[in-house]
Amino acid sequence: MERHVQGRHQLSSTSRERQLVSVVQRNRGISKAVLSIPESATHGTAAKLVGLNRGVAADDQIIDLSIGALDTPTDPRIDRGVIDFIEQRSETVHAFAPVKGFTFLRESIAARVARLHGIEYDPDTEVMVTPGGVKGSISATFHALLDPGDEVVIPVPNWPHYSDMVRLHEAIPKTVLVPADEGLTARALEGALSERTKIVVLGDCINPTGKIYSTAELSELAQVLARHNTRRQDRGESPVHVLFDTPYEAHVLGDRATTFAALDVPLAGGDRCSMRPWTVSVTGPGKTYGMHGDRIGYLCGPQDIVEAAARAQVNLTSFASTYGQVATHIALQPEMDEVATFRAKIARSNLEAMLQELQPIPSLRVSPPQGGYFLFVDLSAHADAYQRLGHATAEQFLLAEAKVATIAGSHFAHGEALDHFVRINCGRTGSLLTEAATRIRHALTRLES
């Protein structure tokens, strides 16, 4: 027990320690925008777990269910294709690439989007490849659109880096707490919009809740934005844009909603309003094909926004890795679509098995998500008991008593009381998930006794 509690403290600094570090950094002239954002929950946890598990017997090591990657290996055809490309066209790999990405990759992206979503983008003017994975695409979009003081509406719980990246641009994240099964409703969006709103963040499979918006739900949100933007247009003001983030698009295994850019909604006067001029869709091959290390993202959107994003990118990072672009081009070919579906089905099967392990536990609230491979678990019923042991959050309790690393719910909703929720990554192997579920059950049994 003593070792596990010590590990918990190694994973999370005290508030006083963070304040002291912040004061020193401010005195050194570190950017206020940088100091306003916390350490990455997923990357920080994974790095520290390596140290905690070093020298510990395998059966006693902490099981990492924090960072959201799949254990299913990348299809070897992608590796083989990159090797063949290097052997045949090494001069291309080692030369400068176009800022917006290789033409052949942008054409593959446009074709993949058309197959999956039924919407056509011009690969020359409406598609851009970014380094840094989907984060790179989001950052390029933010650079293109945000000015200091602009507001970005973010329904939460949601991926924590949206808010962090907004702050880095000296804009203001405006979080809206929403139920996991409902997501952002038209009424909630109407209440969140202001004259300073510049972007609304949406997506097709939300991390960590697995919420999937239906076409009807997205259409209701689109009507709110259409009314709002029509008024802005009449006043000669900037519209509210939508960042439609879809890194988990392959993990929508049921009916797929119409993608936001393809929506066309009626206005009160009988006219219709397309969402396409206001929507930037971003995604990448990481979650779909297991290509996290390739760090490729891409965005599809209006020509003027794509050009603005490219202008920012050339001054930040120039262009995406040529190796990663080649690998992504191979992954996006039609014959690889079945790979994306296969990987998603394996992940969903593992999630359902984990769900069966956890649902019988008394007072543990966990529901099947609509999509994705995360479980967002509520341990509130056990909070008083584990807090008496000195564990402030569910994440700390599971780490110390079950030796299972998760991500605290509070990371997904800045300022909201989700300390007793955890996100569990079910993209790991079945045997590892079974062992983790067993440890969680035993830890809760000991707690109740």
C-alpha cells in the first residue's frame, strides 16, 4: 500500500508545488498563455508510469488504461508501402514538400472523405495536411480564425486540449457542461453564444463519453447557427465557425449522421442555409489506422480558411513529415477501408467485454457509449469511502488500490465536479482488460468491507 500511495503522489503534484513553480516561471518571463494550461494528463501519466513500473515484477506493475491508443498493430502493408516508396522515390522523401501536403495525399484525402461522408472537397484548394496529428490541424484552424478575446464554445466533458489550445491563442474557452447521452443541445448552444463567439467545437464521436450526434441533433444545432450567422451577416460581422473534429470517425459503427459541413437547413423566410462555408472538418489516421507516431492530420474546409491556415503553417512548421504523408496516402486507399472497420470492431468488442466485467459491480455507474472505445465510469457512490483512505479522486483510488491508471473525469471538464469519474481506455488487449477489471473489483470489494 505504501508504495502505491507514493506512486499516486508522484503522478500528481500538489497545488502548492504548482503555484511555487508558476511564480518562478513568471519571474523568468514565461508566457502567461503557456502558464495558464496544465500538464497533459495522458502524456504526463504515461511517461511517469514507465518510471513507476521500472524494476517492479510484472504481476505487480500498474496497468495503463490512460492514453487512448489501440493495441491492435498497424497494418504491415502501410510499412511495406513506405519502404517501397523510399526505394523508388527517395528524392521525394528527402526534399521539401508543399506546405499544404503532397498532391497525391490531398487527392487521397478528398477521395476518402467522399467515400465516408459523401461530400466533395477540391484537393487543391479545400484540403490541407498538417504535422502534429489532428492537434496540428486544430492549431492551424485556430491560428486562421482566432484573435485574442474571441470565445470558443466547447461542450464538456470533452478532450481537454481544446481549452488549452484556445488559451494558447489568447482566446477564451467557454465550456458548457452537457449530459453524456445528449451532448450539446440547440437550447444550450443558444445560451452559450455571444457577440464574441468565433468557433463552436463539435464532432462525431466524443472523447470521453462516446456521444454520437444524429443528423437530427446536428441539424438543430445548425439551425441555431444559421439564425445567428444570418444576423451577423446583415451587420457585416464575422460568422461563428464550427470546428468539426472527427479523429474517431472509424469508431462509429452504426448509422452515420450527415457530416456537419454537408447540412443544409431551412431559414424562417423559406431560404436554405448551408453549413459548409462555416465548417472546418479535421481528422487524421492516428486512431483509425494506429498511426499515432506518424503525426499526420488534415483539414477540409472553405478555401479562404485553408489558405489562411497554410499561411500560418508555413511560418510555424513548414509542412508535415514526408514519411508520414506517404504512410497516410497508403492507409487512405479504398482497399484499406476494411482495415479501419476491422480495428474499430476489435476495439468495440473489447469495450463490451470490459463493460460486462464492470456493470455487475454494485453502485458502479457505467453505461455503454454510443461509439468509440472509452468507458466513462462514475465512482461517486464510493467517494466517501475512498476519501477516508486519503484518495481525493477516483483516479487516485484506482491507481493506489487497484494499480490501474486511468484519466480523471475532471481533466475533461475544466472547473466542473467530475473528480469521481474516470475514463478507461478499452483499446488494450482483452487479457489486460480482464486483469484490470479483476483488480478494480477486488479494490472495491476491499473498500466496501
